[in-house]
Amino acid sequence: MINEIQKNTDVRMEKCVESFKTNISKFRTGRASPSILDRIKVNYYGTITPLRKLANIVAEDSRTLVITLFDLSLIKLVEKAIISSDLGLTPYSSGMGIRLILPPLTEERRRNLIKLVRGEAEKSKVYVRNLRRDANDKVKTLLKNKIISIDEDHKYQSHMQKLTEVWINKLDCILAEKERELINF
């Protein structure tokens, strides 16, 4: 029973860290990455569709993205979706698709992005701690119902604390790497 709780909690903590990685990968670091367009949705014949399903997106160089649409009649709709997004990018039509040239990040924008990334990290840390608390509550219930002993409870609590520290350290490492990326590029 305890092993099942531990395993479930560990898996959920890992998913939290992976979700954090995915979330912060969307923050623009000055390098052109197709993932910054993941949030762009286009009205495709009455259906809101992610841009990735309508086009091939590649980084031509460190500051240029090239969007090759599968249906060229969508160029105007895609341009409109990019302009209306909060990315601050201006699309340029080029025969077969769209080019996006990413402007260099200003110092102020870098600081704001770092604050946002730190906020995301803190949310993830709180979530990991809440997972630990929930798991500890389940074990306390087992102790209360005399299914496990006090020694098993203490052993479990200690293990969960170590597990929580491991995942929070991973979050801190990912955060530090992203901050370096934002500062240095």
C-alpha cells in the first residue's frame, strides 16, 4: 500500500517537472525555436486548429523561423493569428509561406521573462509540495486505521521528504539553465 502511494506520488512529481519544462520552453530566449508558436491557433474552416497542424515550422537560423503552409490560402489567416498573439512578431509573406524574424531581446524584456520563469518554477514547487502533503495524509490515514506502524510512518515521511527535495532540486536546475539562457543570449 505504501509502495503504491510512493510510486504514484513520484510519477506525479515527475509529470510536474516535465510540465514545467514544457511551459518554460515556450518563453522566447532570443533563439528561434518552433515551440514559441505552439500557442498560435488559426480558424481553419470554422475549426480552431493549432498552427503546427497546418504548417511545417523550421528555424532557418538563430533569429528566423520559416512557416511552410500545407494550404497556401491560409497565409492571411496565419499572419493575422501571429500578429494578434502576444509574441510581438511581425510575419513577412514569401511565396511559399511566412518568415518570422525575431528581434533581439531587450534587457527589460529579459528581466520580465526571468520573473515569469521564476513564477512558473514556484508554482511547480508548490505543486510538488502539495503532492507530498497529500501522500503524507494518505499514510497518516493508514496509521490512524492501524494498517501501518509508527516506524513505517516515520520511514515513509523521511523518504517522501528526500523525494520532494530531489524533484525540487531538478526544478531549480532547470530554472537556473533557463535563466542562463535568457541572460546570455
